[in-house]
Amino acid sequence: MATDPTIGDLFKQALVLDADVHAAVDAYMADAETGVFPVGEGYGLDLAAAVDAYGPAKRALADPNTSDAFKRTMVRTALLLARPDKA
């Protein structure tokens, strides 16, 4: 594993659970300005920065014709690709 794993890497190792990712997506969808959010045991992720760094998610969220389900999928993908900080 890389020295700075992604949320997806941690998910594969069961250090971040599906419930953690789901809660992070819910938090972002409720407030797109959400900053550091606890994800898993001992990790924090800046949700707004993670989504902002992933172009496809930004485009999906900006498109009023995109379904809520697809927007959530894009946010989830952005979060899984992001690298959290150790808390």
C-alpha cells in the first residue's frame, strides 16, 4: 500500500467502512462547504476539497439536469479517490 493511501485503498482494507463513506457523501450533499470530516478510525478528509479536485464530480454537481443519484455517485467516487489526513 502507498504511504499516503486513498479512501478507496483504506476501504479495500476495511479500515474505512461503507457506512463511513455513505456518511461522508451525506454530509457533503447536505453542505457542499463541509471541510474535514472523520472517515474511518483515525482519518479525516476535507470533503469540499476532495470533490473540488475531481472534475467529473464538479461538472455533475453543476449540471441542473443531472440526477441526484448520479451526483451522489460522483461525490462518492471523488471521496474514494481522495487521500485523507491522519487524525
